Amino acid sequence: MKRVCMVGTGYVGLVTGTCLAEVGNKVICVDKDESKISTLKAGKIPIYEPGLEPLVRKNSKAGRLSFSTSVADAVRASEIVFIAVNTPPQKDGGADLSFVEACTREVARAANKYTLLVEKSTVPVKTGERIRKTLEVLSQSKSFVEVASNPEFLREGTAVNDFLNPDRIIIGVQSKKAEAMMRDLYKKIKAPIIVTDINSAELIKHASNSFLAMKISYINAIAQICEKVGADVEKVAEGMGYDKRIGRSFLNAGIGYGGSCFPKDVSAFIKISEEVGYDFKILKGAAAVNEDQKSHVLKTLKEALWTFKDKTIGILGLSFKPETDDLRNAPAIDFIQTLLDEQAQVKAYDPVAMEKMKQLFPTVEYCDSPYKAAQKADALLIATEWKEFSQLDLKRIKKIMNTNIIIDGRNIFDPTAMKKMGFTYHCIGRSPKAFEN
């Protein structure tokens, strides 16, 4: 059992801290937001993440998981301290490391024994070197705090399972002692452990997320070609996916990637590359394709309606992906903003994200069911592939809409079936020509 301090209780910090407690470690999660800590102490969580709340309650009750607002106390009670604070994007695309720097300073001043300080936040390469220099200046003794990197690969909506059953565990260290401590921390989790230097560990995270983002943009580019030539992107992706060198995952055409990771990490990696003298053109292209995909969907919707003015648009799905309430970089935000700017009426439904969206767009009509969102709508736009949308009563939907126009940004329905039902159905990369007999 290791004694762990987790600084930051956002998606990464809370999931990581709770799951480390679940596998037998003693964890203190720290956050300066007193209301958030009070919520956690009450056994509730401030985010929507399936399966997390029961684990928080279970491990809190068992005494393996606790919450505090004091970084200093938690550091002194721990042997491993994780930095899991936010690294938001700056205007130039680079990562804002002010929270990481502030956390480093607090740990340096509080540590009174050997402590391993681990980067869990996604940070640019060479951040470990900056942390080490800060520690050398501020630590009570240079031997007190050592730096390591342990990037996370959690997906919102499946984060608990991703942590407990990972593809791999990346550990960037400078000493055998640090390696041994990290291996012991993860000893109950069955996964390959890759031990590297700190710079390589930091690069692995950005390289991985950026590659997946490029894969999404690539299939979306293929989807637009499919629409122009009368091909089916689903079949193209299937044919590509059987090639073991390519694989089928992340080849789902849609309205582009969003969330807290891919947009931020792609921008940061482009900026990192510029700073070291490399023009990452292929990654810039992926980012441009992602923005173009959202415009493409809106263009399709407008062509179907002629004009947005005085039209009522129903939007199904607000979060950037299913099984989360996260709206960061969600395509639905851009869709709603454009529609409102062009004087459309917007009705929306999402199983969990409506309360957050109300803070951004209070004039939107938020509905308690997908059918209410479709009621008297001139078009229905599917922006998130929640499972319940694929199970809709489409005959009922057709009956209650003003028109039969559906823009399916996630390809959840069968184009042939939708055509037979009489819908004017537009999806991504699945041209009607591909289904003509």
C-alpha cells in the first residue's frame, strides 16, 4: 500500500485517486474548492462519470479515500504526490502551466521527507525539467522531492474501466527508486508497464492523442469524398479496419472530435513543435478538417431548410460524446450559436448535459424528452450518439415534426430504412447513390 496525494479533483484527479484507492492504496484527494470537497465528503461527485460515485462511497467508507483542502497536510502525509490540475489552452494554442507551477511550489514548500512528485496532468515535453528546476530552488532539501511522469489515457464515459483495465501504463522516471515506487503503486493492475525517461513519457501522451485526432479527421475527410462520389464511408471504414496495421477504432465518420483532450492536446502539440523548430503540417491539417466538418454539417442543414430564420431546429445530444456531461469543445455549442445568430428557434434534449448548456444558452428551449425536442421542429439534428436515440420511435418522430428532415451527425440510423420511411435523411459520408438498387 502506498500513501498518495492527488492534487486536483477534476475528471483525471478524481478518477485516478478513487481507482488507486480501489486497488488498495491510501489516497487523499485535494482541492481548494471547498464546496467541491464538501460534496465529495458527502459521497457525491461533481461530475457525471458512470460507475465512479459508488467507488467514491465504497473507498471513503473503507478509509482508503479521503478529501481535503490542505495541500501541505496531504503532501506531508503521503509518499507519492500527483499533479492532476487543469492545463487549459492559451490563445496561442500552448498549454497554460500556471496551475502546475503553483502546485509544484506548494509541494516543494510542504515536503519534509523524500517525496515522488508525479505529473498526471497532460503537459508539454520538458515540463518535468521545469518542475525539477523549481523544486531545486524552493525545496527545503534538494534530495526531498523527485519528479516522475505518468500520463493518463482515460476516456470520459469509460474512465473507471480504462483505469482499472488499461492498454498500458507509462512511467517516466529518473531513478530505480522512483520506478520501484510506481511499479508498487500499480502492482494490482494487469497491464504492460513501459518505463521511459520523463521527456519520452510526456511525448507519448501528446503523440497518442494527436494520432487519434488525425485518424478521426482522416475518416471525416474520406466521408466528404464519399458523399461526392456516391460511396458509403461505413463500408470504406470497414474495409480499411480489417487491415491490422490500421484497425477499425476511431474510423467513425461524424461531426468531428471535441472534449477536453483532443482539441487542447492537438493545439498544444502544434505549439510544442513550433517551439522546437518543426512545422507539424499534418497535425495542422487534422485540426482544420475538424473545424471544417462542423461547418459541413451546418451547410447540409441549411441546404435542406433554405434558411435558418424563423425555423425551429431540434437538437438531440449536447455533450461532446455519450456517457458524459462534458461540454468542452462540444460541436453542439457551435451549432446552437450559429442557429441563434441566424434567428432560428432551438429546442434541445440531452440525458445529462442540459443544466450545463443552460448556463451558456439560457434562451434555448430545453426539453424533457427527445420527442419534445422533435415536436413541431422543421428539422432534427443529431449531435451526440446517445444509445437512446438509436431506439427512437421514428414513426412517432415523423408524425410530430413539421417536416421529415433529419440531419444525422453520428450515422446512427440506416439510410435505406430512413428513405423507405419517408424521411429526408442526411448523414455523414453515406451518399444516397450508395444505396440505389
